[in-house]
Amino acid sequence: MPSATATILMVEDEEDVAFLLRFILERSGYRVEHAEDGKQALERIALGASSSQVPDLVLLDIMLPYHDGLEVLARLRAQPVWEDVPVLMLTAKAREADIVRALELGADDYVTKPFQPDELLARLRRFLRKR
């Protein structure tokens, strides 16, 4: 079970997926922050850059309004305070080129939708143990 302070920033624009993820994560003891689009995610990254209030992990979709997840990932990795925060891509984009691009931009893992909740939680725990 994660510590009470483990916080996950979830960047997901699909309301039903966000609801399901929040349920799974909170039931597992995590605190969840939600950004509904790329613009909100970039605002949250900027907030963390100035205050050092960064989450323990980021769950990031690729197909987002305003700024896609790959742009968000690149901007996140450009901020020194965010460089060690694990980023797990959670997206419907399953092409090899998308996976390679995300990993090259600094994603730590890549899970395609639809996802298996227990597998997703196991992947999250793997990164949170290292922090």
C-alpha cells in the first residue's frame, strides 16, 4: 500500500476514463490530481516548477485538447524539478512510432488503452517504490 502522501497527476480528457482511473487510484490509497487537457497540465507543471510541489508520478494521455501529451511530456522534462518524476503514458495510441517517440521524449513507461487495472497499478507501484 502506498504512503498517504503518494500523489498522482492524471492528465486525461475523457470523463469516463478519468472517473474510472480516479476510482482505481483512490481505492488503492493514492491522492489524485486531475488535469482535463494539455493546457491545465502545462499550468500544473508551471506551478510545480516555481513551488517544487511536484507529484510522485504522472499518468499522461497523448490525445488531449490544446496541447497533446507529447508536447506536455517534452515541456515537463525541460523543467529541472520535474526531471525525476516518473511519467507513465496511458493512451489509445498503440503504434510503434508513438511509443518510441514518447519513450525518447522521456516517458518511463507506456500502457495502451484499454488497460488492465491490476497491471496499471503494478506498473505504478514499481515507479513509486523507487521514490
